[in-house]
Amino acid sequence: MKTQSFTAIIYKEEDMYIAECPEVGTVDQGETIEEAIANLKEATKLYLEECPLPKISPRFVTSIEVSYA
């Protein structure tokens, strides 16, 4: 069994937390952050079992500041 780290982006939409994995394209949700992450892990695992990804380079997440009118 392979193990790989991916990025998880979590945000709240109304009364649910949404979790996205941008490298794979999987998305899931949950009533709590923990549930959303657990659901995203399961969805990503199931996706990768059917559609293996080509080798990808690590992603780095940062924030930026933008001034606008």
C-alpha cells in the first residue's frame, strides 16, 4: 500500500465544512472539520485506487496580501 501527502483546503459553507484536495480534485463535506477531513481521506483513497495519479511535485501553501480599490 502506498502513502502520499496531499493538500487539504477546508472552509465552511452554511452549516457544513467542505474539504478539497486540489492535487487530486476530490471534494467532500462534513458537519465538523474532523468529519470533513475523514470523508475527504476516504474519497481520495477510493479515487486513487481507480485512477492512479502521475508523479507530482509537492505543493506549498502560503498567503498573499493584495491591495485593490
